[in-house]
Amino acid sequence: MLPAGSTVYVVDCHSLIFQVFHAIPEMTSPRGEPVNAVFGFTKDLLKLIEDKRPDALICAFDPPGDTFRHELYPVYKGERSETPTELRSQFPKIHQIVEALRIPIISVPKFEADDVLATVARLCDESQVFCRLVTGDKDSRQLITNHVAVYNIRKDHVYDEVALLADWGVRPDQVVDFQSLVGDKIDNIPGVPLIGPKIAKELLDEFGTLDRVLDNADRVKGAKRQQNLKEGRELALISRQLVRLDQYVPVEIDWQAARVGDFDAERLAELCADFGFRSIAERMAALSSGGAADTAPSDWEANYRAIDTPEALAELAKTLAACEVISVDTETTSVNPREAELVGFSFAWAEGEAAYVPVRGPAGDRVLPLADVLAVLGPILEDESIKKIGQNLKYDMIVLRGAGVTMRGLSFDTMIASYLLDAGERTHNLDVLSDRYLGHTTVKISELIGSGKNQKRMDEVPVAQIAEYAAEDADVPLRLWPMLHERLDRDGLLPLSDDLETPLVEVLAEMEWNGVRVDVDRLAELSKQFALRSQELAEQIEEIVGHPFNLASPKQLAEVLFQEIGLKPIKRTKTGPSTDAAVLEELAALHPLPRLIVEHRQYAKLRGTYVDALPQLVNAKTGRVHCSFNQVVAATGRLSCSDPNLQNIPIRTDEGRQIRSAFTAGEAGWKLVAADYSQIELRVLAHFSEDETLCKAFAEGQDIHTLVASQVNGVGLDEVTSEQRRGAKAVNFGIIYGQSPFGLAKTLGIPKEVAAQFIADYFARYPGVMDFMLDTLDTAARQGYVETLLGRRRAIAGVRKPGPPKGALFDDRPQPLQMNLPERTAVNTVIQGTAADLIKLAMLAVSRRLKDEGLRTKLILQIHDELVFDAPEEEVEQLTTLITEEMQGVANLRTPLAVDIGVADNWAEC
DNA sequence: TAAATAGGCTACGTC
DNA sequence: GACGTAGCCTATTTAT
């Protein structure tokens, strides 16, 4: 037997083979034989070996011929169709692979592979060896214990006692009875009619076992169900025999042979060549040469405890108070921190040393009174000298503040560290980080609270179950910290983390806590107005079309426009002709309908997204809207905003702008103060380009679009036509957004050639801009990433290296006129990201000043280049100076930063 | 068979 | 270029 604590994976091979056979499209070897299942199965085995690093591996196969279950119940698995020939021929090949990997194959006549799994599971459990059953078969769930779990390789998901409880609501020892009641179509297990998972769980909850359920059939609700239980008694009992796995299959396991690591490299190479597996061959070679993976094998030692007595709490406090650094996490009742109630706290103070302190739980579970816990732990959380680390600490700060605790000493946030290291990653979730950096799979929250409509709240989950999960959530950041810290240091990102992003967490927490006042009555007024107009338009549209249809359905609209009316489609989407605003605009010249649709859409959008949606998001307690600012989603370094997104409140149209009038100062005697950077991105561009004229123009406060129009067109400043200014403005924006001539032509509605000429003229006049772009492309191509002013990085692949240096005889460098997507992204990221750096600096600086000068003014919103404050009228004057100084003073660029400030009762008038 | 859920897609609001 | 949200539509899962 293996030593206690090792891990063995046992594979139910047929289950896996059938899965991959159906999932992978046809594939043939160089000799023309089908190999899709061989390919899929081999890849799965490799994945297990590479990712899971088991100490041992065993492959169980179903033997040919019938098993004891067929003798018991002749139609067992009767619904199964014959194995297709294209699959049958692949079995010998799979055996060859498994043999070459030197994994023991176990197949016992009369017993199914599942029974072998059951037997191995028992042996492991008896010897304290961890066992993972790799199968899609639900029968295996009856085998779950402390040491045994089911592993779903498709979903990379470990199904254990907790998962079972969340899923079926039963304990492992109830699985057999559960399945006997429910039955299984695929295996032709009869079960009892009218009893599904829901009812089975209820019955077992009430009566405990199948026998007792059957004996108490009289007491079951529902006449028909009662009858079925009585009549189906025998079938249920047979079902039970079919479902129950045999844990005593007569078989000797050669544990020594099962150990992973000894491969027949030569034979593997031969087989891969034979089957035409190129990528697999490489991985096999790496395995055989002992190529270690990036992450350590998971030997996760942890000592997690639940704190449920005052003595234990005191002990914990003593431990924590003596620490320089602790990791903190909270469990709550809601993802919205402003509505969340505390359910528990977790702390980690050394790797694997963590505790969970429950303050709420299901009736009967032992918890400590919140007030007592706060009295003991509050001072630690508020102690600046005890440094706090964690994952997404902004959330915990807001929750704690709701409980009257100001968390201080924030020093490291793993989510932000991960973002700084790789801003392009899709998520920076703790479970992903744990997997990526520690090679450890964490308990998933869905295993605790489930998902979908019967998702539970955290306070409804038994404390014992949460403790493990919660303690881990504090432990993992603590373990990630040194690794992430070192990587940040290596990339020169520590100052950005320590001096900008981490302190910013507190500012964002403050902003979210503050929220913005929304005038619900005003919105209701607008809603009525918009609804009326919307209704009128809908009626006119129906009149023209002749029948009602869903105006919000692009599909139905396309049908009406292009089939019924017979207009010509302008462009296509993936699924049919496009009906977007640009298309409708063009069609408006030919028919009255498109114009009406555009207008109707505008009102529908305003109503659906803002006017009717906003009131629902007003917090009942505060009467304000508290959106969430996300610090780790925008790859450029910008913030993003959600629930609701207050960074896209309309401003361009009159109708839309009215919505801003519903955003008001918090109370009488207060004002909204909006301060925005004027042309910050163009100033950043001027800075990087080092173009003297541009910088000088900004220094003198000239209108930059007029200036560019005058210079590019070679006319005097006062001769610039509005048309020329519009063109120059579009080019300026095009540069920032990395727009192509095609895009510019579209926005301006001019021919592509004219747009291209426009841009060429621009670059001729501002060679510094061109040089900046070429430098950026060169950097991106060379090092695979670009950097902002403060050294923020974004990895970008696919940038081509610009040609010979400037001044070479044949200057055929790729022109910024023809950049591909990665190239445009690279240029845009430097500009947009630098602007993001600057306003983040401004937020920190302004917040500090507000605090230092003891003002009551509250920062409430950030919209990329704008900060909005809620301020007492008497502070406005002082505030205006303060904001201007701090916002302008954040950096010393070649261009000065200019700030415009508006003061009013509502946002529209700012 | 109907209802619930998930995910893709189109469209559109901001900077 | 960077985002988030709404609504429709379809496919898939689940409940009865």
C-alpha cells in the first residue's frame, strides 16, 4: 500500500472513453484509422499526470461479457446501444498507450469497473490514502468519504461530501438509497415512478433510509406517490442491489506498479508517431525527461479552526495582535457590500494557520455575538501598525465600515497584484490565482451556497462547512503574497502597487460608501415623458408596417425592413442583416420607417438602461446609489464601474442629458462639484510626442482642434471652417483610439482616400506623433508589452517590428496608417493608460487634502477624466482651489494639465 | 412538456 | 481603443 497521505487517481476508463469519443470530432491516424477517442483519452491521462501530480494512477476497465448485475436484473443497462465499430477498434490502441505509460490496468470478470473503483476506494480509506475517482458515473458518489472524492475531469472539479450535500442534499451513505428511489434511465435502473431528486431527498431527510421510507409509505404525501411506493417496493429494492457497488472485488493491486513516474518513453514516442499525435508526443517526451511543471505539486497542509468560544476568540486576538502582517477576509450575506450583513471573519497569520470566527449561522449552529467579536477584534482591524493583506480588500473595508469598524494598515491586495502583473487576464479571482501560483484547487463558493434560483445565503450554510472555505480564503492570499510580491518587484511594479493602486483601494471604498444622491421623482417624471413619446412612435411604426412586431428584436426588424418593405441591406452581422444606428441612418433617406425606429430605440434605451433601472438601485437605507468601482478589469489601467455603471450616463443628446439632472447634491445647502481634465489624452499625446507646437498650444490655452485644423490645412487660425475643425477633431480622436483611415472615413462620412490623405497630412505636420507611435510599436514588438508613464504594463502580442530607423534611405516602416489591431491597441494603451495613471494620482492627492484640511466634502464619482464631489456650499470656494492645485500638480509633463470645474445643484448643470 | 438557466449576439451608452 | 447593460434568441438543463 502507499503511505498515508499520498494521492491515487483511479480512472473508470470506459466512462471517460465514451465521453471523449462523442465529444471529439472524427480524427484519423496517418494510416486512416479512427483515433479520436485514443487522442482524447490520452490527453486526459496526460492532464491528470501533469496537473494533478498523483502519487499513483490506476486504470479500471469493464470486462467483456455480462456481470453479476445482469444475473440479478436481465435488462440491466438494456437501453445501451452497441459500441460503434469506429470506437471498438480504438480500444486496443488505448490499451497500448496505458501500458506504455506503465499504468496498471485492472479488469475483473463479472465485475464492472465501478466495483473496482469501489474496492480501491475502500482500501485507500482504510489506509488514509487520498483517492480520486475519475468517472462520470453518479454511482461513485456513494463512495465519498474523508479521503475519497469523485473527480470530474471535464469540469476539473472535485466532488466531495460538501458538493454532494449542495447538489443532492444527502450524505454519501444515503446515495444508494437515493438512487434506488430516483432510478437512472441510462443504466435502466427502474427506481420509483414520480420520485425525482427533490422528493427523494425529502423522504430520506424525513425517514433516513430506503427501508424506512418503504415501511412508512403510508405517511407519504400524495395518493399516487404513496401507491407507487407500495407497488414499486420490489423494484426499489432490486434497484438498490444494482446501484450498490461491490467494495470487495477479488483483486490484488500492485501499488508499486501504480506509482507514477516510470514511463516507456521509446514505446510512447512510437505510438504517438503511429497515431499521428504531434503535440502529445512532445508532452510525453517532457514527462519522460522528468520535466517539472511550473507549479509545485499540491501538498497542502493546513490547520484551520472555527472559533466559537470567548476563550478561543481571546486566544486568536492574542495571536493576531502579535503579528506584523495578517490576512483578512469576511463572509457576508450579499455580494453588495453596502447591503451585506457580516456572517463571519477569517484570519490567517502564517501559511496554513487560519481561523474562522462565525457570527451568524443556521439556527442551532454555535456562533459568537457580533458585538463581542468586534470588541475583541475591532482594535486589531483598526490598528494601522498591523498590516493587512487579502483578496479584494475594498469589499471587506466597506462591509466592516457598515459594522462601525475602520480597517487600517492596508498593505497588499492579491487581486490588484495579479492585475498589475497581467492586466489582460480575464479574471483575478482567488481560485484562479490559487490554481495558477500555488497549484492548489480551492473550495468553490458554489459548493457551499449552490447556484441558480435556490442559491443559499452564506448565513444559511452550516458553520462547519463555511469554516474550511473561509479560512482558506484568508490562507491563500497569505501564501500568494510572497510570490506576487517578488514578481512585482522583478517587473518594477512595486511602487505602482504600494504608492498608487493599494492606497487607491481606500479611496474607492470611500467613494462607494458615499454613493450619489438620485432624485427618484425626477426620474419618474422623465420615465412618464419618455414612455409617452415611445408609445407614439410605436403607434406610428405599426401604422406604417401594418402589423405589430417586437421593436426591440433586431431579427424581426430586419424581416420588416428587408423582406416586407424590400429595402437593401447595407451590411451583415453574423446572424443576418445589420439594423444598427448607422444602417438605419442610411436607410432613412429612402423610407420614413428607419428614422422612427432610431428615435424609438433611443427612448427605449434611455428608459431600460437608466430612467427605469436607476430607481431600483437606490439603497433603501441611504437613499443613494452606490455603484461598484472595479480596479482590475480594464486592461489599460482605467477604472470600470458597475451596478449601475455610472460612467456611461448620457450626455450627448438633449434627452439623455436630462437624466443627469436627476443626479443631485446630497442635501439642502450642498452642491455637486464636477472637475474634469481638459483634453487629457491629447495632452498626454503631446507630451510623448514632444511636439513643441502642440505643447505650446496647450500651454497657451488654445483650442487644440482649431489649431490642428489650421496647421494641417495651411490656413490661419481665424480662417478655420467648422468643417475643418470637425475633421481635425476626428483625427485627434482617431489617433488616440488608434483608428484606421477606414474608421475615420466612417465617422466623418467621407471617402477613405480623403481620410487617408487627412491622416497623412497630420503626420507630416506632427512628425513627433509618428515617432512616438513607431517607438511604441518597436517596444511592443521587442518586449511583448507596453508601459505607461508610471510603468503600468500591458502585454500585447502580434505587434510587427517597425522597419529601419528614421532617416534611412528607404523609409518603408509600417505606416501608422495601416496598423493591425494589436498595434492600435498598443498605442491606445500608452495614452489611455497614462491618463488613467494621472487621474488616479489626482484622486489620491485630492482625498489626502480633503482629509488634511478637515473638509466634509465627499468624493463620489470618477468618470475617467472627471471627478465629482458632493460638497457643502461653504466649502466650495476652498474646494475649487484645492482641486485645481492637486489635479494639475500630479505630474510634470511637457504640457500643463488644465482642469475645468462646474458647480451646481445637479450633474446636468455642472 | 414546460419552466428555468446559461451563453451568445446585437445594439448602444460613456470616455 | 476601453468598458457595462439590456433585451432577444437559442440551446441546454431541470422540474414535474
